[in-house]
Amino acid sequence: MVQRASALVCILFSLATTAFAAGQPDSREFFEMRIRPLLAKRCYACHQSARMGGLEMTGREALLKGGGRGPAISITKPEESLLIQALSYRLDTLKMPPAGKLPEDEIETLTAWAKAGAPWPEAATPAAPKGPAYTITADQRAFWSFQPVRKLAPPAVKNSVWSKSPIDRFLQAKREAAGVEPVKRADKLTLIRRAYYDLTGLPPAPEEIDAFLEDSSPEAFAKVVDRLLASSRYGERWGRYWLDVARYSDDRLDSEVEDPYPNAFRYRDWVIQAFNDDMPYEQLVKAQIAGDLMDLKEKYINGLGFYALRPKAVMQEERVD
């Protein structure tokens, strides 16, 4: 009898220790220590809003509502919840996350939480105190970026010798107001290197340097600049900044192995050509949102490649649905 009692005490102590360490699936502490960090780490990159498959995972109601495939959590049959099946890779058409299956202990944690009814303690949000109505002042309305574009006459300057263009006079006027003198003029070798690096990102070839140094005409530097602006290298140099903003990559961003996007180069080449064609910014943006609806759509259609630069999960879901 004593041995049985001792064994029972050991079992109860073990269960109590395990429960203390793991927490109860329906407790606030369990959610905040185990569930919320897990969702933030594994799910929020794609499902913090409803943009991926229509599923938002930032609250219990959102999970019960689900996305394009229906509720993510089933209260009556939690083990058959779409979320649990996708995480367990039991579905042929939906495996989440697509980059690789979660460790078993994480799946078990989320399964236990779903069995407990997927509790989600909501913190009460205090109402923000009402302040005075915001008023835009006259000085704020007069800020330069809010003003319509207008033509300004170049200002008068004391040292007009330095200014070779109207833009130079604006610069010189600011220098004179600050009491700053311009440095000496750059030599021709420095000028051509600056132009090449700024406009194409590459140094000039020796023969191009020689041709410029031998050209003594007043338009020598203007001809160099015009030639570089007409070069395809110009679009390659400056289009790269837009491609960085668009998060362009030849490979899928969410893949751990080499997995290139088919025809990704078409979007890259379209951006480069858009810069070489001096496409207005408004058209550049419109083409990447609705190029198929614009006039001369054959000119803009490849701009829709912007939409393809997304995690593979979205493309997989849309292909299946």
C-alpha cells in the first residue's frame, strides 16, 4: 500500500510539474508565452493581414472566420481544423508554411491550443483622450512640397562668371548668402569619370577618355552626358533602385534552395527599359498595378511582373483555387 501511494504521489508530482512548465492551453500565460510568439514567428509574415489567401491570424474571430478556404479553426473538430491539417502537411493542396514543415513540438502546441477552443485573451484598449481638433496653419500650407509647380526666374548673383546655366545661379545665390566660395573647376578627367559613375555606374574606357580630352568644343561635356543618357547602361544603373524598392529577385524569397521565378527577367528588363524611355512616374506606377487595362497595353503589360514578386504560398493557393 505504501509503495502504491508513493508511486501515485510521484505520478501526480510529475503531472503537476509538466502542467506548470507548459501551462494550460486555455490560460492567458500559455497563450502569451507559447502561442502568440509562435504565431508571430511562423505566421505573421504572411497572415498579419488578409492579403494572403484572405486569412488573417491576428485574433480568434479572424481564425474562426477564416479565408478563401473556410474557417482556419474548428471548435467542434479541432484536430480536423484547416490550420492543423495544413501545418501537419496532411493536405495535398495546402502545406503551411510552404518553406518547410514546423517541428513536431510546435505543431503539438498549436493542436493543444485548438483543442482548448483556441482561446485568445484580448487586452482592453483604453479609449484615446480626445484632444483639440487639428488645424493646418497658413505656414504649414505654404510648405514648398504642397505648392503647385511654377516657373521661377533665376536670382541675381554677384559672381556671374561661375554660373554657366540657370541652375548654377540658384546654387551660387545660396552660396553667396552663406558666405561660401565655390572651389576650383574640376579638370576634364574628373568630369568624365563623375559623369560615367553617376549615370552608368561604370568607369569610362580609355578611348572614351582620350576622345573627350581631345574635344575642345564648348559642347564636349554635354555630348558625353547626352550619350550616357541615351545608353542602355543608364536604365540598368538607375532602374536598379526601383527594383530594390519592388523587392525584385530572380529566386523566390521564401525558398531555402535555388528556385527561380519563371520569366522574372521580363519584369526586370521592362523596368530598365522604362527608365531608358524616360517613362513618367505616374505611368510607371500605373503599369505595375493595371498595365493590362492601359492603352497600348503591350507596352505596359510586363510591368505586372511586380505582382509575381510574392511569397510562393500565395501563388500556390491561387493556383489551387
